[in-house]
Amino acid sequence: MVDFFKPFWSSGGITPVAYHVARGLALKGHDVTVFSNGDGRDTSAKVEKNRATAGDGLTVYYFGNLCPPLARRNIYNTYMVPFVARKAL
């Protein structure tokens, strides 16, 4: 579970690191599933939420926030994670 993941590169910091670690593990043959916030600061990037997306050998789930005004203050509540993760894992 990471705050942001590809394509939300503008958040910087952990986003590219998490992507490269996950991609490296996938290249070595591991099954990698990433759970991430789907409401990044980069509003031009649109991702499908609460569903699996596949790409670069990774399975990524993006989740929406319960309260978008709090998300603008960097307080995230990705309320669907437990329900989707339970089915996915």
C-alpha cells in the first residue's frame, strides 16, 4: 500500500521508488500487487478506481477517497481497500 503510484509522478518522493521496486520484483518473476490512492495531486492523470489494472507486469488497484476535501489537505481515507483487498488476496 503506497500513497501514490504511477502515473502520479508529480507527487515525487516514494512514488517512483515504489514503482521501480515493484517493477524490479515483477521482472524477477514475482507476482506483484500494489494498492494505492487513485486521487493524486496530478489531476490530469485519470485511473480506474476500485478495480485491478494490469501493466508493466504489475497488478495495481487505485482507490478513491471518502472525503475529497480532506484529500486536498493530504488526509486520505481510501475506504474500499479492505473490501477489494480481501477479494484480491
